[in-house]
Amino acid sequence: MEFSRSSEQDAFLDTVRTFARERVAPRAAEIDASGAFPTDLTQEASALGLMGMTLPVAAGGQGQSYATYAAALEIVSGASATLAVILSVNNSLVAEPLHECGSDVQKATWLRRLASGAALGAFALSEVQAGSDAGNQQTAARLDEQGYVISGHKVWVANAEVADVAIVFAVTHPGVRGRGISAFLVPLDSPGIVRESAPDSLGVRGLGCVDLRFDDVRVDADALLGEPGHGFRLAMRALEGGRIAIAAQSLGVGQAALDEAVAYALRREAFGQPIGNFQAIQFQLADLATDLEAARMLTWKAADTRDRAPRATAEAAMAKLQASEAAHRAADRAMQILASKGYRRGSTIERLFRDVRASEIYQGTSEVQRMIIAEHVLA
């Protein structure tokens, strides 16, 4: 494993740090309260190269390593988990699979636009009956002389409220589950696509999550992304990167929660002294710091594996599992340390506590990650 960074990578992360501190953090509470998609911040992030971080420079991206990408997402997430997830969807779940599997025409049409912020991508995999059981897709794509006709219903599609294009997964060969699923690159202004409001979420508000209904949506045969029947494989490959990104997002939230707890422990006095002098508080902070650092090492290992090896399935699952649960513990303990100061609606800790909970659910629940890890251990 190699975690050292070049001076150029350090300079890039310094730029991200300044952006997160000066532009993103002051807006986080407003984004959470309104639930409005932060289009302006997304455009500012695009101008800094944050929408195509891992794409090659020749494709319009930054050519950053996955470890640098993860570090950047952690920084952004410490300011706003919402913006970090918007970036991770565009990077890991749309731009990367398009670069790996897209045709020359698809890449020429969309890659630079996705990397520059001229277009935003979404990833339409989840359905009412296809969450953890992602192979149980009900959306179908029927081939005829003119191309494919897609019909179905996708739920909780992040970015889709304002996205320009989505990778849509649909059954092309019924009866064989994952082996019969194909992926399609579909412009979201195509006739027959209806964006439906999704239920309001507990946290990570402003993510632009909507449901997508496909009512006989016609696409050309060249909308197929990769080979027919390889869509499930493409989705699992994309989710490896996505899970590393969610691990990094979790770390940002967890570290922000720990920082809040430390600052409060140093200034809050009880019984004539700062509460940070009490061993009960010190031990909690020590455990949280260790927990998060262990998660950070797993995340960096997974990112390094993603750069160097054909697959990072188990590493990504371990990173997401440890980081999401460690960050949840950090937010929970931080709220306990802040007590009524943190429990009140509108406090930073209250927002972090709500935001981090999603990281144990989306892109594979903690239970799914344990299944993946166990399969690797038992192999």
C-alpha cells in the first residue's frame, strides 16, 4: 500500500479544504433545513474539478488517485454530507462506469460534460423490490427493430431531480436474475420519463432524490452501456467505488462530530473544571478517535486496492462497514457529550447524527457488507 501524496495532490486537497471551509460549511444548515438541491455549490465544485476527480485528464478529469479522491470527499463531507454524496454519485457511479464500459460515442457525448459540471449524472438501480436484492429488477427493456423500450419504476435516485443523464438498469433476458440485467445510458429528458417526489428523508437532505417512472421510454440500441446482460456486473463494479466514497463521506461526518465533541469538552465546565478533564469524557473521545482512525486506514487500503487491482470488493465492503458504523458511534457519543446542547433541533451535532445514519443503508446496508465480507472470508 502507498499512502504518500505528491505536492500536486496536497495542493489539490488544500484547495478542497478551503472550498469546504469557506463555501460549503456556511451553507450546510441551510441545505439541510430547506432540502433544496445545492446547484450553485455543485457548479463551484465542478470548477475545482471535483465532478470528475478520478477520470483521466484526457477525458476531462483530474486524474487523481482513488486515495486522493477519498480524502477530498472526506473533507467535503465534514462540511456537508449532502454535497459529498452528490459528488460521489457523479464520480463513482456514473462517470467511472461510463469511462470503463461506454462506447466511443457515449464517452464523447457525456464524459467531459459530466467532469466539467455541464451535465450531472444519476444511477438508477434501486426499486421497491430491488434494494439489498439488487438482482430482483422489475424494470424491463424490450428490444424491437428501432431499439429498446424501457418500462419500470426506480426509487430514491440521488441527483435525479436535476440530473441530465442516468445509468438505468433493466431486465433484457427475463428469468435469470442478475445475468439478464443490462445497463442503459438514458438522457432524463427522454419522452416517457416522469420524475416523482420521493418521501422526505431523515438526513442528507438536498440530495435531489426522486423516483423515476419509465413509461415505454424508447432509446436507441446504442444506449446500451457495455454488453447485453452485463448490467449487474457493471453495477457491482461501480458500487465498489461508490462504497469507498461512502466510507470517505462517513469519515467526514464522524470526524466533524468528534471535533465538535472535543471543542465542547474543552470549553464546557462542570464541577469547577472543563469536562474534558474527566476520565469518563476522555475515554469516550479516545475510543472514538481510534475507531475513526481504524476506519480511515481501511478506507485508504480500499482506495489503494481500487487503483492497483482488478477488483476491491471485500476491501470496499470492509471500509464502508467500519467507517459508517464508526461514524454513527461518533455522532451518537458526541451528542451524549454535548447533552442538551447537541440534542436540540438545529444544532450541528443533530444534523450530523441524522446525516450519518444513511451511510449504513445506501449503496448496500451494513448487513449486505457483512455478507460480502463473509463470502470473501469463507472462499
